Amino acid sequence: MSTGKKEPKKPIKAAAKAPINAPGVKSLEPGPGQDALGAMLANALLSRGAAVPAADLLSTVDIPPVGDQRCGLIAIVGKPNVGKSTLLNALVGQKISITSRKAQTTRHRITGMRTVNATQFVFVDTPGFQTRHANALNRSLNRTVVGAVNDVDLIVFVVEAGQFNQADARVLSLLPEKTPAILLANKFDLIHRRAEIAPWLKEMQERHNFAEFVPMSANSSKDVERLFGICEKYLPLQPWMYGADELTDRSDRFMAAEIIREKLFRLTGDELPYTSTVLIDQYQEEGNLRKIAATIVVERDGHKGMIIGEKGEKLKRIGTEARHELEALTGGKVFLEIWVKVRSGWADDEARVKTFGYE
Ligand code: GDP
Ligand code: MG
């Protein structure tokens, strides 16, 4: 049934560039008093620099001489659900990593890039480190995380502001000492008494030698812009690895599977175990039309019923929402067909996990 020979390799590209004029947050010097901490916090939270409309910048994209180019890898790590994928999408300026309230949404190493002036930021989103089940799928996800933190220029360790538990500690213990790490205290919008964060912050400084502390919200564009300025100084002078307007190295076919999986995760309740996956059987491009056939693989018959829903309603909705998003992403028409199949025990089976596209 697999006829999808033609897989477009075109990278997803930026429509326009947004400006970055963001001074970094000061490093947290060891031993500041509470007042100094408070002042630093206030300082960190000030949004600086007015945004220039993206259109103004389009005409001024100059590629700097290779010798002036800066480029580096930045790993975004943290336990599940702290906002890593939300952050990556905001940094890239387009959704390339799917998100949901479910903990195991990100399963692959997703690379997203953004080139700002002379600097190319190559961000690597990772699955959250899985500790709850020791099956083949989770072992694969964990290998992806460990692989991502070695060999990068900078690590952005994401936690929820004011929180730190065993799952965070587990990820923190994977960070190599030699690589600079920024502590990104995300979801700062949920903290109402900001002064109360100071003792927590001090505690975090004792846990690891963080280069900087950045309280912010991944869903605030001003905060996200500021982050570029903070990360830039850790990236080496070296030629860019990607084109100036490339946003991800993932194919359209991969994005299609991910978008369907996102709708599946978002539209089904907690009863549906995370061990469902999406395979693309066909991806054909005919002019402005894409014909996509996909299979949702589940572990049990009962799960199949949950996805299809009464009179096929649920599956229809998953298909419709995925199609709309794929049409927006590709700028063309999409014909999408989705099937549901049962493969019991796939997530426990190393070989199957591999054939389903996990590393
Ligand atoms: P990941 O598992 O770490 O990749 O987390 P996701 O990016 O999938 O986000 C998990 C949930 O947190 C989603 O429901 C996001 O909308 C939400 N979220 C992410 N960043 C923020 C933030 O800055 N503030 C708030 N309030 N919610 C956020
Ligand atoms: Mg994620």
C-alpha cells in the first residue's frame, strides 16, 4: 500500500525575518543579596527594544562574509511539559515541533534554525526525559536526549519557574559540566508574586553552575526575542550550516505525520495511551495538491474505537484539523486519508520502534 515514492526534500523556509535587538540578561553573580536578586529580576523582566515590522527587514537581508558568520548548536532540554517545543516554535517563528498538554508529545530530535544578522542559531528540541516506563520507545527517546546535550555549544535547561522536582533533577544530571548552560525559568506568567522566586533562584544556582538565569514565558514574543541576544555570545565564529531562510531540516512528509499526531493527542482524552503513532503511507505532490495517506497505529482494539469515535466523528475531526494545518503549512490543497491499525505491543518491540522512525 505504500506508494509514496516522491518525498519533497524542500526545506521549510522563513516567510520573513523578525528583528532581534535584545540585550542579554545579566549573569547572576554569586552571592547577591535579596535586593540585588530582586533588582536583577526586575531588570531581566524589562522588555527592551521595539520590534521592527518584518517586511522592513526583508529587503535588508545581507549575507555577511563567511569570516564574520557566527553559528552554533543550542540544545533545549528539560522534563516533559515545561514548554520546550513551544519555545522552539517561537524562536523559529513557525510551528515545527508539535505541542500538547500530554507529556510525551515530542518524540524526535527536531532541529530548527533561525538566522539573525550574522548569527545562525541552530536549536535542537528534544523529548523530555522519560522515567515512568522502561519500554523500547522510552529508551529510544532517552537516547535522543543524551545524544543532543553532547556536542552543542550551549544548553538551555528549561524548568517551570519556581519548581524543581526529581524529574528536573534527572535531566540536570545529564548536562555535561564543560558546556555552558542557561537556566530558563519558563511560564513566568503563572508566577504572581515575583519576589518569592528569589529563594528558589538561589537554590537553583547551587544545583548547577548556570551561566545565566532567564525568567520568561515562551508564549511572549518579547521574551523570546530577548533570548537571541542572550544566546548569541556563546556561539562560535564559524560559517553557517544552513541557508539564511531555512527553518527546519525536517521534510514535509515528517511534518505531516507530526501534525496528525498532534491532533490525535489533542483531540483524544487521557484514556488514549501515548503509545500511538502515525505512519505516512503515501505523500504525493501533484502541482499544488498533496495526496497524503496515513495510518495511526495503536496498541489495542479498544484504542482504535476511541480514535474513530461514534460514527467516525473523532477520526473525521482529527483529519479535518490536520488537513487545515497542512494546507496552511504547504500553501496548497491537501487530500488526506487516515486509517487506524492495531499493532499490539509495538512500543515494547525494539525492531518495530525502529521501523516506525525512532532513532
Ligand atoms: P514540552 O513537553 O516541554 O515540549 O512542552 P510543550 O511545549 O509541549 O508545552 C506544554 C504545555 O505548556 C502546553 O500546553 C503549552 O501551551 C504550555 N506552555 C508553554 N510555555 C508556556 C508559558 O510560557 N506559559 C504558560 N502559561 N504555558 C506555557
Ligand atoms: Mg515537546
